Amino acid sequence: MDRLIACLTELEKLKTVERGLDVGERKESTAEHSWSCMLIADILLEYIDEPLDRLKVLEYLLYHDLVEVYAGDAKFNNPDEMKHKEEKEAASIKKILSILPNPTRYSSIIEETRESQFAKAVDCLDTCVRNLNNDKKSKTDGFTEELIRNKYLPHVSKFELTLELFEVMMGRLKQQGKL
């Protein structure tokens, strides 16, 4: 029981990790982002042209940012944060694996599969959705179109649907004067 409680109380800290995006008058938490990604994926899976295992996609999204419990969220428009991202996340994964009751299961969830590729594309789309809804988003935040495309295209381009959605949302962000 002590190990389970320790694990659960540690991972619950994901709710306190702030991301760079605003939700109303506050910063979005990483836990909110994970939920949003799961919701988007669940909806988009109805429209994808290939059979993907829904549970594997949702599990990946549920666990994909656990590293941020210890590593925090690295904003990709901040070179200083990105410089140490991999090192911080590797240390965080070791710590997470040491507290999880079934670390082998976690490792298998986050391995590279077609489902994880789809989940990563959805992760990119979530940020676009958040920015469409964010009245504070502006061209001056350092997230340029070029930077976003360089970061997200390798992921969203793996699926016709996610690429099309990405392009439409990028167009709308430009129309709104946010890019």
C-alpha cells in the first residue's frame, strides 16, 4: 500500500506542472493537456484511414508527459530550456520507472508504434487547438510559423488527416493574427 500511495501521490503532481499556454487567466497544466490530447485522439480515431488500436493511442497520451512531473515543460521557443530537455527527461524517466508498480508496462506504452506516432501528431494538434482558443496568443510570443512547422510537421505529416487539420488550423491562426 505504501508503494502504491507513494506512486499515486507523485504522479498526481502532473496537475501542478504549468505549460506555456494560457487557459483563461491561468496557465494550462500538463494534466489538462494530456486529457485534451486523449479527447482529440478519441474523436479523430473515427476518421483515420487505417486501423489503430484505440487503447494503445489513449494509453500513450495518458502517460506521454509523465516525465514533466520531474523535468517540467520545456518550451520549444526557448533555446535554454531545449538545451537540457533530453537530459532532464532521461533522468525523469529513471525516477518514474523507480516508482511505478509495473515499469515494464510503462516502457511498452511509450515505445515507438504506429499508435504512438498518431498520438504524437495529436499532441501537436492540441497546441494548435489551444492557440485558436487563446485570446492572448500573439505573434510576439516567439512561436513563429517556421518554428511550429519545423517542430510539428515531422509528426502531423505521418497521417493525411492530421496533416490536413494542421494546415487548416495554421491558416486560421494566421487569419486571427496569431502567426
